[in-house]
Amino acid sequence: MCQTEKNIFNILKQATKCLISHDITEAKTDAETLLCGVLNITRNKLTTIRQETLSQEQYKKYQKYINRRITREPVAYILGETEFMGLQFKVNNTVLIPRQETELIVDIANDIIKKNNISTVLDLCTGSGCIAVSIAKYNPNILVTSVDISSKALSIAKENAVRNEVSQQINFIESNMFNNIIGKKFDIIISNPPYVMLDEYKKLEKEIFFEPKIAFLAGTDGLDFYRVIAEKVKYFLNKDGVLLLELNANISLKIVDLFRNFIFTKIRKDYSGLDRILIAQNG
């Protein structure tokens, strides 16, 4: 990014043009979001200060942010945080960046919790802890067990629990899926597991390759983790307990077939009309 007058309007215009030239799809949004990160303000505030100027230090920091975005590093990693369910979450390249479509599984869980006598929730493959923390935050009487194979991911999840003031409601366990969950049963089990097929992964946008590969890949057919869940989940679900799984829409029917022994299964579509969430009830 070449240096020009440090008027915010001109800087944003220049940064947007720069990002467009590097094939960044949401160039204007990214330019504004990164500048808000430098200034520690909201995007709404940004519109009121467009004629103001940046300090030399602020401008250099913004240059570094734009240069990182040019490499296709995700905005969330550049800023070190992102929003999910109206809450702020710390993220880095040891955890998957929370996606908006994953908010649907939290909405469904919250609805089930409010309508039933639910007290315990298990979040498998917790990553940043966005699902576990959000459920705990919006349901103060719920106890959540949060599981991940990665100690680094769990460290971030614990920080997010503290940041959102729910650490007393969440028990973090380092475990390869169910392996270290001994003698426990839950009213709801939730998982957004790795579900990308190897061939799919190779074709994903460049930003994905900044995120941990372990959070995406699930074998040649994308079903590796779903198979483990299908085989073992009934041992950890209470009678009439509910399983909520985020789906790979490309193989949703194959996933559903793995859970045909549940008394009730249903698919919820996301806002794009794609199969997104499997809801299954234990008999």
C-alpha cells in the first residue's frame, strides 16, 4: 500500500482498490473492518470520522494489516478475534474461525434447552469454544463439557470462556472424540466435526489454508468423524437426549443414513437453503 495523505476516506479508498487488485471478494468490507481494528471502533463509527487523519503509528499498522490480507490471510486472524452469536471470540491459526452458518446449531440448541428440562451439554470438537461458550452464555443454568483433541485449541477455548464470563459453566477435556469422557451422559450432544473430503479441500479458497488442516479433513469421503459419532454417541446420550450435528451439505444424505437407528431424525436447512443441521433423538 503506497503512502498517501492519511485522510481516512482516501486511505479506505486506496486500501479497497489494493485488495480488489488482489482478487479479495469483500474488499471494501475487509478494508473497513481492518481499519476499525486499528482504531478500536465499530464500523458505524467509521462513517462519522472519514475526514480525520491517522497517526503515523496507526497508518503503519494499517499498512501491515492490508499487506497480510493481500496474502489471503483471513481478517479474523489478522485482528485476532471475531464475532459469533453477538459475542467476541479470540482466534488464531490453531482454531477454526467460527462461521455464521454455525450459529444455527446454537439457535436450535437454545430452543431445545428452553423448552425442555435440559441440564448437561457436550460439545465435541470445540475448537475456539464458540458453540460451548455461546450456549453457556445464553443458558446460565446449563453445564457444558467441551472436548477437543488439540491442547492449543482448548487453551483458546478456555480464554474465550473467561472473556465471556462462563468459565464456571464449562468443563474442558482434552480428548480424541469420546475417548476421555468416562462415565458421563448428556441431554444434548453437539458437534461441528471435521467433514471435508480430501478432493474438496484441495479446491477450497486460499484463506482456508491458513486455518488448521485438522479442523477440516475427514478422510476421502468426509465421513470419518460422523462414523465415530454414530458408533459411540448412544453410550453418552441420556434417554430421549438429542444429537445436533453440523453437516457437509454435499454428503448430507450419507450422514443421515449413519444415524438411521435413532427414533427421530430431521435436517434443518441454513439460510442459503443448504442441508446444515442434523437433529436426532435417542430412543
